[in-house]
Amino acid sequence: MGRPYLYVVTDVFTGMIVGFDLSFEAPQLKTAGDALFCAIEEKTSFCKRHGIDIVRRWWPAQGVPAKIVADNAELTTDQVLHLNRAYGIDVCFTSTGRGDQKGTVENSIGLIQYRVRHNLIRHGLVLKDGRILRKAGDKDSRGDAVLTLDDYRLMVIRAILILNRRKRINTPYDLPGNVPNRCLSIWKYYESRGKSFLRHETDPRILRLTLLKHYTPTCSAKGLCVEGIRYLPEDSEYLKYFRRYNSPQYLEGWQLVLDPSDVTHAWLQPDEARKPCKYVICSLAPSSAHLTGMTLRAAQEYIKTAVKTEAEEQLRDEAFKSEQMSLMDDIVNDAKSKKPADPRSVRKKVEGIRENRSNEIENRESGSPRVPTSSDSMPAPPEKVPEPKETAASASSNSAETVSGLSEKKTHEKTSNHDRSAENRNLGLDMHFSGGNIDLE
């Protein structure tokens, strides 16, 4: 799967690593937001989500910082405004290509990689010099990869717990001598003395929404549209903007927040300048309900594929339509060529319309398929098997008995037929239709 990207957040004063994010996505707004959320939230719950049970004193970093120094690539101007308006965070950026302006966090990344690499070298998963690839012709160790992304994340957490106990080079000027000059000890000391500028966030949902990307939606009678996905607010107060077809295309100040992990719901921020921030939950509109449960990336791929499929289908429809229109033109041209010359006036031609229509209806009825009768659907009677002929001796001896028996049988059949006819005349004839056959009782 290749090598993941590691995004780290480090406290400048104590040098403690307070948050990180590990994913295969290149550094962007989402990875920066996930790392900041990790830095602000409580670490025991964060580690528990990834299968590690710790106590708070091992990693006590928690709270909203007063200032953030970030790369010039991940955090955009709009995101900075959201953080500043929601929490009063001062965000500044480093110059392009100047890693020395944020040397603390760059050093933290190197320490984490060294600690993890040292463990992998002992198991023979990377080369001794720590590089993945050596010179041309050497063994490519990427084929020996065994760790998953979750395994590597667990190793990073363990490495951070170790590194947070490392010794600091510079000692703070007011640190007592009985406090170890360690990142974790310095953090605990100043936090216990109330000298921390961190503010604890009581609603993690608002923090998460603030760190996610904000979109400016388009408005129509079908709802709010972002990235081809339509939403409708669940609050009836805001549904009035979508009940008429002359709704404005853009509503001033409205922002829509999407969760990249699930597009089933979105959150509407009607007034981005309001403090505290107010978010209105939105659900997928009926036209986008088929995207329920998808990630944002999967929904974008689905919409892209659907648009391409629709365009191809329209081309096929146009070709089929052109073919059928051409055949219709041939029918009209053929009818024109077969029309006989008639010198009569239009009035004379119109007088016979009713009669011609009646003849056409009669011809159509006579040519329509008829309903099958019972004789058409009843199976043919089985053929009678000829009886073997008797010998001459037995026939001559029994001729009197045979003639007598035949006469009695004919007399009995006549009597039964006469009785059945009388019964039908008295009781009537009932007809029952079933599957095209007519049963008589």
C-alpha cells in the first residue's frame, strides 16, 4: 500500500507531542483538521478508539490552544476565520520552504520516525541504514511489508508515549529543581499551577464541525447543493427558503459542512459570524437519497460515473431517435408515392370519410385474432385399440350371446340418453369457463 503521511502537532514550550494524524491522504485541510482535533480532545478516549488503554497522566495534553503556527499549504484563509470566530485562536503561517520556522514540530517528526524505524530494523523489515530503497540492483524491501495502517498507528502512539518523557535541552527559568526537566513533567507542573493558556472544549461536536471544510452551497427549490449532493434542513424554520421556485441561488452568509466519512447528514451554519456557532442538521434530499452511507469520495465517484453513463445513454438515445425518425420519413414518402391520382374535388373526397371509417373498423375486427373455442383447446380423444379377433370355433358358439348382449347395451344407452335430455331440459345448462375451455354440467 506504500508509505502513509504523518501529520504532527507539538507544544512549543514543553516540546510535548499533543496530537497527530496518520493516513494515506496527502497533507491537506482534512488531515490538518484531524491532527488538530486529536491535539484538543482527551487522549484516553482517542487511544481507546484505536485499541490502547492508557491513563491520563501518561498523555495529559488536552485543550484549545491560543495560537497555531501551521504550514502555508493545509490551512486555508476560510478555515482560519472559522477557528478565530469560534474559539479566538490566532493562526499564523510559515514561509514557503522554511522548515526552520517550525523546528520544534519538524524535530518531533524525525524523533517519531527514528523510534519506529529502530523497532522495524530489529525485526528486519527495513534496511539497517533506515532507507526503504538503496542503490540500483539492491533488494527492494517494500515486498516484505507486513504492517497495516492500524498497526503502524499503534506503533506511533507507543513512540509518542516514550518521546513525551524525553529530556529537554533548555530548562524553563522558573522550573523548580525538584521537577524533572522532562516534557511530561514540565506540562504537568505548569498545568497544576494554572499557568496554562489552554481552554477545555465542552462540546466536541462543535469543535469537529469547525475543523471540517466549509462549503458555500447553491440554493434552489430542490434544496442546498454541494459537490452535486442535495440536502434539506430538518428544522422547519429554514424549509421556507425551499418552498418556492424563485428561491435565491445564494444565501448570504450560509455555510454547509460535510463529514468526509459519511455524507448522510450535513450541517448548515446560517450565520458564520455568530458566537457561539449555530449548526442546523440537514438530511439528504430525495434526489440524493441513494447516496446514504457513502463517504464523500465514494459519492463523488458515483456522481461522476452517473454523469458519464447518462451522457453515453443520451448519445445512444439520439442515435436511436434519428434512426426511427428516418424510418418514419420513409413511411411518409412511401405513402405519398403510392397515393393514386384523384381528380375529384376536396368536397367529394370528404363525403366518403364516414363510410371509409366504418369499412376500416369492420376490416380490422374481422382480421383480429378470435377467441379459441372449446374444440380448439380440448385434447383429441385417444385412439381405440382394436380388440383381438376370436377364433371361429368360439365365435360360432357364442354368437347368440353376443347378439343378445349388444341389443341390451343399445337399449340401455338409449334409455340413459333420453333421461339425461329430460334432466337438462328441467334443470338447465350451466357453462363454466376455465383457462379457455368450456365445461358443461
